[in-house]
Amino acid sequence: MLGSTYGTLTTDSRRARVIACGEQPGPAVHGRAGSEDVDVSGRPLHADVVDLDRFFRPESVAVVGASDTEGRPNTGITRQLMAWAERVGARLYPVHPTRAAVFGLPCSASVADLPEQVDLAVLLIADPLPVIEQLADTKVKFAVAFASGFAETGEEGAAAQARLAAAVERSGLRLLGPNTNLNAFEEFRDDLEGPAIALITQSGHQGRPVFTLQELGIRLSHWAPTGNEADLETADFISYFAQRPEVGAIACYVEGLKDGRSFLLAADRAAREGVPVVAVKVGRTETGARTAASHTGKLTGADTVVDAAMRQFGVIRVDGLDELQDTAALLARGKPPTADGVVVYSISGGTGAHFSDLATAAGLTLPALSTAKQAELHQWIPEYLNVANPVDNGGHPVGDWRGPKIIDAILDDPSVGVLICPITGPFPPMSDKLARDLADAAERTDKLICVVWGSPVGTEAAYRQTLLGSSRVATFRTFGNCIGAVRAYLDHHRFTAAYRSPFEDAPRGPSPSFRKAQNLMRPGHQLSEHAAKQLLRAYGIRVPREQLVTSAAAAVRAASLVGYPVVMKASAPQLAHKSELGLVKVGLTSASQVRDAYRELTDIARYENIDLDGVLVCQMVERGVEMVVGVTHDDLFGPTVTVGLGGVLVEVLRDTAVRVPPFGEDQARALLDELRGRALLDGVRGAPPADIDALVEVVLRVQRMALELGSELAELDINPLMVLPRGQGAVALDALAVCR
């Protein structure tokens, strides 16, 4: 383990810390380094979980702008809220300045006239701002604003939303909206059992497919339509739902994240609780990002960073609403796997082969069943059929007593954690009995059984009654959704079993390097290569032997001290692309070459009007793998660390991977595994393996630099970082640093 730059905790100490500060965390402290609640950049390390019990199950509700005049929109909303209040056992109070009663209920003229302090105020008015200020005096806990015309409409609306958010913060209440809807007050089925899905959507209509899963027997517990998120945001609901005992999975439709850090803290809490979060996040394309911004008035963030951040904290990102519902449903109901092995079982050899190809290509493990297990299966399946995996029963055995025995025998194999049976179309009575045998087997086992019912009709009794009537069988309509959901299920449990919160180990105070580095920063300027390398040295990152000189004679003396061959480079602030201007000379082996190179570099600099601070005479390092390690600033998540193939390949192949600090050694290594050119580090075509440990150490040191200098360092680019053969380290041959 590499602990010199990041630090580690034992599993037991981590558990103790999670128990101590994870169950009922206090408000996040926004201060400088040194606090237990913030990292070295002053950002919170724990999610501030909002207690939303009184939002979803209030004892009293005020409806401001209530109406019973038929034909008016507020009348329908009032009627729905009255029905909801009755279901949850809440007292409802209409509020309207000109009505004595609404639907027979006494009506208050204003919120100041309410007969009691209410838990929730629903605002059916065009301008909620004046009422928010009134609600502050009555100590209302929560409010919902349906009104539109805020940040989603442009600059003027954004300014109005900012005024609303400021009023909410002053008031002490918590606000859902504006630009939200009635989804939180839908009627949920109470006759369904088992773990539930909690739903979060920024567009109410996009949550409809998940909500209708109840008609297929899948339980839903909550729906949070967050709208423009002037106050309460997606992260608040993730943190709250992750602690609810009835919630088995959280399904999200996200258009824009209000705050990247809050989202990561919420995802971290869900990962620690073992609650899967499945999300559709729009904005993968430029068009999608523009559309999302116009709809919610928030940043969508660079999608590569969003994708990496979600993966880093175990959020399962899917693209379609059908994938969202299928994956969330499986994760909510599936028990932890006993093994990663998947067996495909079918009544058709073609179906089994087709599905197995797709599953293997998607990364699922299809282990060959043991010789003894195959012999056991051949007691009931003809010898000429393949039973290694996929298992082809030929059809007839499912129609009699042999069917259940085959299924039980497969599930009894210790290498099998998941059994998938694709039924491409109804073929009664075989398909009917097969469905029944699978449903019965699911009741006898803790292992996951999935069925793909491929009939486009979907009215068959085997599907509607047998499969959907089972709370244990995961039923799908397409191969792709089944494979994606099973992969997410296995990945989630593998991830959470090994998960270690990076916030627990994140550095609380500045390192000794911090003060040295601060003295090197030049606000608003790009550092010279020489100054940028001094910054790297301050954080213990190795650079070549080199000297900065201002004369040809000094260059010759420096070359003899550095050792031939040498590299010579012009050094100046604001100088980014030296090679393109001819300001780099490599492979110099004599004093005469050094003198000539010095004159040529200074002549080019004068011609290009570059004010040099000198010429670098550097040790030449040749043997290794060229990588790039850098820091950039993302609008949502703050500093991010990027690693990729370096040199000219960084622009040609664009083979890079990203992480959002804080992260530990495991994530630094996972970062390398995401590169297409990862094999270069292991050694190819006779090249020795590279020093991966040294590369990981550099990544962690760069992360420390990003955390400590995040407000002062706009960009860092180490390219190339030469990773030498195993045991020899890594050397930063060039560096670019831009200060804020």
C-alpha cells in the first residue's frame, strides 16, 4: 500500500468513524484546514442529511392559494392534496385571502392566521417570495413552490430564483422547487412488499415509467420531483433515502447537478449504506447539455467528469428510462450474490448461444460447469446437448418432472450466482411450465433468477401472472436490459463490499509542501517550466537533474554537471508549446553542441519576442513509458485529476481517465485500468514493465497538490511523465502550471 501522501485507516477504524460521524451528522463546517469536518481546501467531508420525514409524512399541511372553483387548475391540485393528506393522516388547512371555506374546510386569510404551526406549506401562487417571508414567522418546516418562470427562463428568471433562494435560507425552512409538480403527493400502492425504489426526478414526466413499475408488482416508497432546486436538491434526497430501511434502490433522472461536492457526499453515504443509486444523467452531448440547461437553469458539467465521478462513487449510470426502471428494480429486490458466475439456461440452443455471446461481450462471467455437474444434468438432458454453459435442455425436459430438478441442480453449483433464462417467445405448455418452475425455484433459493420474456404481446398468463406475480424472479423484456441490470447488480455488490469512503481518509490539514508551493505561485500567470518543476519538487515529485542558465558558458558548465547527453529548453512564463517554436534541443553530447544550441534558442526567442528567464539544461531520460498527469478545474466538482498516455499521444489518441478528489490508492490504480493503452505499462514487445507503483505515487501527490492549491492552481500539466522500468521511479520531464 502507498500511504506516504494520502494516509490509510484500518477497516475497523473506518467502521468506528462511520458509526461515530455517519449516522447523525451535524451541519457541514465551511472553514479552512484543520477541522475534522472539512478537507484541506475547506470543503465538507460529510453529508448534511436533511430529516425529510415531516415532508413526506406531515402531521399538518397548509395549501396557499387553495380553490374549489371548478375549471381552475388550483382546484384540481387542492382536491389531490386533500386526498393525499387523508391518506397520510395529515390535517389540511386551505389558505386564501377572499374565501371563507374551500371544499367545506375553514379557510385562513393568510399563513399568519393558521390555527397551528404546520409541517408543510404547498404554494399554489405565481410569486412564492412574499409568502416565504411570511412562513418564516410561523416556523413552517417545509414548503413546495410549483410556480415556473425562474432559472429555466434565462437571466431574469435566474435572478428571481436567487432572491427566492436567499429568502429561503434566511427563513430556516426548506423548499422543494420552484418549477416542480405534484409527484411527491402521488398515491402509492400499499399492498406491495419487499424493498422499495425511491425515485428522484428533475422532470416529473420522466419518472412516469418508474412509477408505473407498481403495476408490475414492484414497490415504490417515495417520489421527489426536485424541479429547479433553489434549495432542496437531488443530493439531499439521496442522503435521506439511503438511510430509509424500506428503500432497496434509488432511481434518479438528473438534468443538472446543483453542486458536485454535495452529490459526491450523498453518493458516498449511499455507498457506505450499501444502497444502490441508478441514474439517468442527460447532457452526454452538446445538444443534450444545452437542452438540460434551458430546462433547469443549472450547469450540466463536463460529461466525462460527471461520468467518472459517478463511477468513482458507485453510482450506476444508464442511458434510457427503460434501463433505469429495469436496473433499479433488480437492484432493489436482488439479494447479495453468493458468486459472480452466470449460467444461461434455455429450451433453445440458438437462444442460449446468442444470449451467451452478448453476456460475455458485456463482461459477465459464464463459468463452465464442472464435469461432475454436467454428468448430473445429463441424467435429465440428452447427451448430445451442451450443458457446460449455456445449458440447453432441448425443450422436452421442461414439460415434466425433470424441469425442476435441472434448475435446482444448476443453482446448487457453488460457482453460480445468477441463473438467466431467456424465453424468446411463448410456447405453451412448455413455456408456461418453465415459468412456473423458475418462479417456484426462486422461492427456494437466495440466488438470483432472471427471465427474459421476449414476446412482444405481453398478455400471456405465464408472463402477466406467473413471472410478474413472483416477488423473487427478475423479469425483463429485452436481452440488453437484462444483461445491463445483471452486470450492474454484480458490480454494485462487488463495489460496496470493498468500498472505503475516500472522505474518511482525506487530508484534514496542509502538508509541509503547502507553504513552499504557495511561495512559488504567481496569481494570474502561467509559470515557466523551471518554476513549474520547482512546484513539483515541493510536493516530492521527481524531476530530471537540471540547471537554469543565462549564458552559453554557463550552459556548458551545467551540461558537464548534469551529465551528457542533455536536453536544452527555453524557459519563460506564458510559454506553452516550446517544441512547435523550435525551442527544445535534444540529444546534445558535446560542449560545442551545447553552445550552438544556446545561441539558437536565444535567437529564436528574440525573433518571437519571448522574454526568457533563462535556458534549462536538463538530464536526458529516454527509457520508459510517456504518461500525462494533470489537474483541471471543473465547474461542478472543482479540481479534477487526469491521467493518460503522454507525449504526442495525448493529443492523437486522447486516451485519458479522470478522478475527482479525494480518492485513495485503489482508485488511482483503477484510473490506470481504464486506459486503452494500459498494456504499455505492463511491458509490450520485449519492453520491461513500468514502475506502476511510482506512477500511482505521483498521481496521489498531484491529487494532494490539487486539494491544497485548488483555489490558486487553475491548471497543471505534467507531460511527459516518464515512467521508468519497475523499481526505477517516474520523472516529470516537462510541466506547465497556470495560477488563478
